[in-house]
Amino acid sequence: MKKIILSLLMLCTAYFVAAQSIEKIITAKQVKRIEKVLSADDMEGRRTFTPGIQKASSFIEGEFKKIGLQTFNGAEDFRQPFFMVQSTNLSARVTLDGKAIADSLVVAFSFQPTVSMSERSDITLVKISAGDKFGQKFYQYYQSKKNLLVLVDTSFKNRLRTVRKMSNISATPRENSVVFVVGPTDVNAFLIDLTNAIEKKPINNVVGVLPGKTKPEELVIFSAHYDHLGIGSPPEGEAHDNKDSIYNGANDDAAGTTAVIMLAKYYKKINNNERTLIFAAFAGEELGGYGSQYFSEQLLPEKVMAMFNLEMIGTESKWGANSAYITGFDKTNMGEILQRNLKGSAFTFYPDPYPEQQLFYRSDNATLAKLGVPAHTISTSKMDAEPNYHKASDEITKLDLRNMTAVIGSVAISATTIISGQDTPSRVDTGSLK
């Protein structure tokens, strides 16, 4: 009994000391300073491959350097560079049963400089018929590894016009071609000739490390994506503020990136992490999660004990202040550990209230989670009613910075027993993800 009481006293004392440290280190003033820089107009919306995101990268690198983090795997600096390939369709000549199809009715995806196919080629004919779920069918065919000619019903003409705006980008370019054609419901003979401009583009994550004291080979990751939508037109179907064309992404996800920087500063200051901590800011999330995918390939999954991915934490959750939710709560016991470490505080973590939106699979935690890592996203975003999501109005003035500061501090406290090595979350059952 004495041992139990002593342990509880030590835990309470540790919590009290940590809470005091957090109030001095993770402050609303510092949160505002970082958030203000990342979501400023001169970052131009931080779109991948633009000067704006390079400016954001330099800022994050500077913060990591000031904090005193080490580089990842002995790199020269905090940048984790890699390349992506972008294909731009220059021409797509399609003839179906002897009739030339107008360019406006054709959308082609291919990473080959030139393509020439006919019904005698290794190509499969498929359809998106009236009444089908267009999005589901489109992505099924778009992600195929086969050559496809997709006949699209005329009822989806406007949807395909939206698809035409997609960037055809990949870190691992495929060898097949997928061609969507609006109009005919059947065809016997066809000719397809494509010409594409292929460009190799640099991209980089920003990664810093705080080595563990007694368990350096065991890793705990804190991450967020620092890219956003840039300047220009909004996604199809979303409102556009004609007075503002910069998509600042204050909540999505300058807020999460701010959290990663503040957590790095906090853990460096208290200097008691037994496990190695990795702080990662990913590029390419808005294009398809390419930054986190590349980052994940540089790690052995079995060495990663936990991943805290911070995504849109700048507004109050559906439960109000001092609360956030954890995606994939039922996939591991990590959420239970975090809740236990916050017992006695004013803050509460809840399971994801939007399971139908599959958020566990839609953010930068997904790649490692699919490999069994207890990798979860922490968010406050009301995904059924977030008024500024992917809009030019997602600016710092719309954020609750005091509540955001409380979220960051609570993440720091909740992770205490994981970074100390006292708790190790259970692994994701990868069989259940198939």
C-alpha cells in the first residue's frame, strides 16, 4: 500500500512539475508568434513546389536550429529532400470508332512522354455509367496499374471538367496510362495518342531529432504537414472570397506545425526523454500525403513506438474548450494511455466523432499506421461544420490561440509516459485495415 501511495505521489508531483514547466515554455505568446509567421500572406499559401513553401521550410529549419535539435540520420541540415515527378498532358488525340473526340471531353493520366494505343494494345475498356458513384469509380480507375480506357456517361461531364484540374504528380511514377472519355457508352475500335511533358521536381520535409537517453533506438514521432493550397481558385464546389486569393491554411495545418515546433522546444527544455523524439513537418500532404510516405520509408516501423500527428487544432472541438479527439481510437490503446496521463487535468481526449469520414486513413499518420505503428492524428476540427476548411478565410484571426496552446500543452503532458519508456502503446492490427 505504501508503495502504491508513493507511486501516486510521485506521479502527481511529476504532473505538477511538468504542468508548471509547460506554462513557462508553451505560451500563447510563442504560439501566436509561430502561427502568425506560417500563415502570413507572404508565405503565399505554402503550396508544394512554390517559393512560399520554401520560405516556410526555412522558417521551420531556423526554429529547429534555435531549439538545438539534431538532424535526422546525420544529415547536413534539417531538410529531408526527395523528388517527385509531374506529368502535364500536352495533347490527347482520341478517336472512337473513326470519330475524333473533342479535347474538352478527354482527360488523360500518364507518366510516359508519348503513348500510342489501340484496341489491339494491352488496354482494358471500363465504364462509369449513369447512377454510379463517380468519385469512387474515378479513384478506382485513376489508381489502377493497368492501361485503361474509361468511357464516362455524359451526366458526369462537369465532374470530369473538375478532374482536369488535378495535378498528375507521383514519387513513384507508374508505367500505365488511364484515359477518361465523356460520351460514348460503347466502342469497338479506338486510337489513343498522348504527348506529355515530364518534369522532376524537388520537395522536402523538415525533420529534427532529440536523441533518447537510455532507449535511443526507440522512436516517438511528433508531426504535422506544413504545405497548403497556395494561391488561386478553390476546390470545386467550395466558396471563393473574391477579395482574397491566398489560402493561408492557418488551421490546416500551420496550427499543427506550430504545435510540433512548440513540443520540440518543450521537450528540449525539460531534457528528460528516454526515447528518441523525432519532430517532422511534412510537405505534399495536400497532394496525397507524399511527404509522410517518403519519411516513413526512412524508418523501421518496429522501431517506432508511437506517432502523434497534429492536424487542425486551432479551433474548439465539438465538445468546446480543453478537448480534442484522436483518430483510430479503437485501433490501439494509445488513446487510453493519453487519457490516463491527463487524469486530474481540465483537458479531455475523445475518440474520433466522425468515423464515417475515415480520418484515420486521410492524414499523415496513415502510412505508418498501415505498417502496424500506433500512429494517430490529434485534432479539434469539426469536420461536419468547419466553416473555413480549404477556404481563403482560414486565417489566424479565426483561430482560438489560447485553446490551441492548451491543446499543445495537453499533448505534451499526455505523452509523458510514452517518451519516458514507461508505456508502450499496442500495435495496430494490420489485418483489420485490409
